[in-house]
Amino acid sequence: MSLALVDLDADPIPDYLEPVEAWRVWRVVMRERRVVLQSLFAGAVWEPGVPLVASCSAAHRSRWTPWRKKPSDHPAPELDCRCGIYGVKSVAAARSYLETPPLLCRDDRVIGRVALWGDVVEGPLGWRASYAYPVELFVPAPVVAGSGLRRRAYVDEILSALEAYRVPVDLVAPSALAVS
Ligand SMILES: [Zn+2]
């Protein structure tokens, strides 16, 4: 089997691995008329059916040409860097990202479990890894007050669009995500 071929019917998470399971929050965005998941901070787009591959966006100054910043050439994540795809250990830690950084305009977010594999660096709150793919997605239900039909229709649209990731997608009441 050629590794260069992406088999759309195959599970994006290799079955010979025992991935780390973490929690994270994504932003839901439109890209080329498709609804896709995007990383909150790095802005990476998570394509359905394909693992996200980490790369390092940090720049460093070359010792011999210090006036020029060169892109990092190390594989991500590196121990001394901050690169890699992030996931946190608890739903409570992930939940805070549903509202931070502050939402300036409409910014729809989903929370879920994510598989992390490849090189995995552990930190106090979670991990950063070289490969990632969602395991299960939860779309926060619109809060009752102020949620019109339009809003509800939009949430339904997100729910069905996220099925492209071929993982369980569920509507979840915000209270179900409350920290106990
Ligand atoms: Zn790095």
C-alpha cells in the first residue's frame, strides 16, 4: 500500500498506534464553501478524513546570519519549543477555551475529544503532538434565551456538516459541560 495515497474510507487514526486521548476546542469556519474545524490559536484547518500534521511556526535567528529570521526546521513538537498540536487532559480545562480569547464577533466553537499521536510531549495541563484527529465532537446547544429559529437552524447545519469527519457528533447542553 502506498502511503502517499489517502484512502478516504480508511480510519484517519492508524490502528497500530495507541494514541493519547485529550480534549480541545475548535472554531467552526467556512472554507471553500465547506464547514471545517480550525485551531483557535494556530489557525490550522483540520481537513475531514486526514490527520492534522504539526509544523513549527516559530522563527529563529541564524547564528551566521542573525539579521535574517529563518523558519524553524525542526520536526514538531520539539521539547524546547511550543509547537505541536495541543490537547488538554480534562474537559474542564478545555471548556475555558469555549469563551477565551474573548469572542469579538460570532465565532462558533465546538468541544471534543482528540487523538494525539506521533511524538507526544507532555505538559502540566496536557500534551502537544505531531499528529491529531478528532475522536468525538460536541456542539454546544444554543442557550434558550435569545436563541431564535435562525440560530437553531445554524446549529443544525453545523451538526450535519461536521459528519464529514466521520466521528460521533452530538449536541450538548452547555450545563452538561459545567465543571462539577
Ligand atoms: Zn517548534
